[in-house]
Amino acid sequence: MSENNGRNPTLDDVALHAGVSAATVSRYINNPKVVAAATGERIHAAIAATGYIPNLLAGGLASSRSKMVAVLIPHLTDSIFNATIESMTEELAAAGFNVMLGLTGTGFGRTEEVVRAALSRRVDAIISTGPLDDHLSELVRRGPALFIQIWELPEDPPGLAIGFSHSAAGRDVARFVLSRGYRRPHLVTANGTRAAMRRDAFLAEWQAQGGGPVSEAQVDIPSRFGHGRRVFAEIRRMEQLPDVVVCGSDYLAQGLIVEAQAAGLRVPEDLAVVGFGNSSVAGEMRPTITTVDIDGARIAREVLAAIRAHSAGEELPQRSIDVGFRLIARESA
């Protein structure tokens, strides 16, 4: 926790904690190599303990408004967030904000680096599409920028959460699959926390409704078109072919459909496929892909409203905004 009773820590706080001068701290921040290794370690520990974030705005004015918003995304290739990010960027640009895009990868280490870089530039808000650990949550909780998590609804968000229930999405997909008469589902889950929530809820609902055995496979993040070939090869080796495959993304669903059709199977007659995310490809390929749609435009509007309120010094009326989701039944299932 920060030791500064709610105020933003200063260079002097770091110097006092490390037992060095403010000038030494400044030299370390600008060029760590000019400071002795042992001294650098003490300063690094003091920065972590106090929660100090350097101010990299021109002139170093703590009260400056950057009119900048940082958007954090794990990856761009095959990203299920792309449509939401595009809508959000357009809304923010129209409102006069500059958008700084940060690629975090799937680990927490790179995410912290990007968060610290954004805070040091005194961005008005940080919008994150990825999960947080306890350390990152504390870092953004005590920072001056409005922190917004999108695409999820954690129980205790460090700032504002704008998203939907992944558990409810998994449950509703299970209900849909059952209602359409499928009885041998095969789940393909990416190895992430949100995908795991959907998978667990699907299985719980499936079992509660008296469904039979469920086969499964797991793929790396991001789940992509190329994973479809491996998943389909595994399915072909099973003793009994599933009648529906529930995929963690539309890109994976697309790859699976292409492989199935290349092998002479009909979709959905021989093998049905369900995707997730309602990417542009879902409604454009043949067969069109049954999927779960997230209202990216609604998320963008809620994000902009929250940033405007925060910039005006207004108290946010709520910490979580549920934008919901909808299951779109198309040709593939």
C-alpha cells in the first residue's frame, strides 16, 4: 500500500524512503546506470513501496490535463477485441481525446510496464481489456487516472468495469445447444481466465439439464484460425464424432468450418459449430457462424461518458456497468 495517506507520492517521498537525495532519485529515473547498483536497488524498492509515478508531461505540471487515453490490449492479430477497440477509438477521437495503444501480451509483467508508462504521462484514463493481478490492481487503484476494465465484471473492480458476465454467456450457450437438439458437444477453450469461466458455466448448466458426456480441447491465447486444423484433426481421431463444437472465438470457429468442409463434412448437418465474439467474418462467410455478440458500441459510449464525468470531477454513479450480450443463431448451428 502507498505510505502517503491518499496523496500522490513525490520524488521527495522516494528519496526519504531510500535514504538518498532527490537528485539521486532523479538521476536513477533518467538513467539507472549512472547510480551504484546497491543504491539503484534501494530506489527501485522505494518507488514500489511509495507508488511513485514519474511525471513525463512537458513542464511536469501535476495539474495538466493530457487529453490522452491509454487503451491496453494483449494482441492485435486475431483479437476478439478489435471491433470494440475501433468503436471506442472513434468515440474518443471525436470527443477530442488522443488514444495511446499499448500491447501488453498475456503476462502481467508487460502489462505493468505499459500501465506505468501511461500513468507517467498523466493520461486521463486507462482502458484495459486484460485481467489484473493483486499488484496491478493496487497500482491502478491509487493512481490518478480513471481505470476502466472492459469485457468483464469483476466483483471488486479497482476503478470502473464495463462488460458482461462470462459465466452467463457460457450458461446460455449450453441452453442454446440443448434447445437445438445437440447431445455430443466438444468444447474448445483458450487457456485464459474468461474462457475458463464460460467453459465452467457451460459444463455446470449442461450437467444440471441432464446432458451427457462432454469432450474438450484447449488452445493457446489468442485462439486463431490456424488452431482449427489441429482441433479438427483431434476430433477426427475420436471414436464418435461430436455433433457440435463450441469454440472460444469466431476465428477458431472459422478455421474449424473450413477444415470440416475440406474433409467433405457438411456444416451444420454433420458437424455444427458455435463461435464467440461476433467478428466481421462471422456474418460474412458461408455458412454464417452462430456466435455470441458483445455490444462494442455500447461499451464505447459508456467509456466516454465515464471519462467525461471523471474529467469534470464528478463522482461515478456505479462501479460496474453490465452491457449484456446476445446469442445470434446463424447457419453453422
